[in-house]
Amino acid sequence: MTRSQETERVVQHFDSAEQAASYGDEFNSKRHQRTRNVIVDALAAVPAGARVLDLPCGTGRLLPLLMEKGFQYVGADSSEHMVEATRKKLAAHSANTDAANDAELHVQDVTAMSFADDSFDAAVVNRLFHHFTQRATRVAALTELRRVTNGPVFVFFLNAWTWRGMAFRARHLIGEPATRWPITVREFRENGKAAGLKLTQTWATRGRYAKEWYARFDRCP
């Protein structure tokens, strides 16, 4: 399948050794501890032993958390450089747990994955969808996530109906180039519906004024 122009832009932006090297262990900061807490809350209903997709895995930011929760970890990213960085983190983690033997890492494009239908019990899509400024790209990605996941899909997004989200969006509307794009919960719900998913829950990472949110999608009946 040919990538869309926007998908290609996002893939190319992150596919470099320099980008991978620029990612630190951000969960050491207070900001990302709040993000971690939201992810833990979101995944509370997913049982240990579930096969969970982490896409984009980046440099393995979520790997320790997901493996410590007892999930069968599958990391994927469109960048080989990011996957290699996650592989190194997995090797370090392997010294402390045998569960690392069940982990998998893959190079994958979220809009055209090679995984079989219903490959995963849940999926976490962290810090990706705000790079998709076009509805068609979001729907294509959600459609693929629905295909490969038979359980909940948790997706990070920037909420446009927060004061920071509105300010961010306004800058782009007056001419600033948009490489990240906040959307409303209503828009995201519609995107999910077009992909055969139902938005069932949302979480704000730091109060309702912050633009960083997560959404849970489940398959439509």
C-alpha cells in the first residue's frame, strides 16, 4: 500500500539516528509521571498476559511499564532507528525478567501493518496522532488498529477544547505551518466511528485545561 503524503512526512521526520538519540527517558520527569499514571489507569482492565501493541514504541519509553504489568510486549515503529533503540532497552530489561523472552519488536507503518487480524488484545498509541493533521490519515490509522486489535485501543491526542489546545490551534489558523494538530473529542469520536470504533472514555493527563489527553476506543458492535 502506498503511503499518503502526510504519513510519509511523519515517517521521514522520525526516521533518523539523530531523532532516536534525542529521546531521553522522559518518564523520569514529573510531567511524564502524570502521563504514566494515566496509562496505568487506562490499562487497568487489561489482564496480565495480554498481548499488547506499543506503537509507535519510539525508544522504548513504555517498554518497562508494560512488561512490569505482565503484558506480552510487542513494540513497533516506522523507524528502524527507534526500534534499534528499543531493542537495546529490551536487552537491558532482560537481565531482570524472563518475560523479555516473549517480547517482539517490528518495523511497521500504523496505516498499513503486516500483522494478522486480531493479533493483539490491546494497543497503546502514544504521542503519534497529533502529528496527523488530516482526517483521512487518522481514519486510516484507526482502521488498521481496529483490524489488528480485538480489544481496547488507547490513543494519545491533543484536545482542541482546552485553553492551551485552542491557543495552539489558533497559531496555525493564522498561518503558522502545522505539523501537530489538536482536535476536539467530537472530531476524534467521528474519526473512530468512520473506522468502526467507538470512543468510550477519555483522560486528561493534567487537569482539564491541559491539551495532552488519551482516548479509549472499542470496536463497534
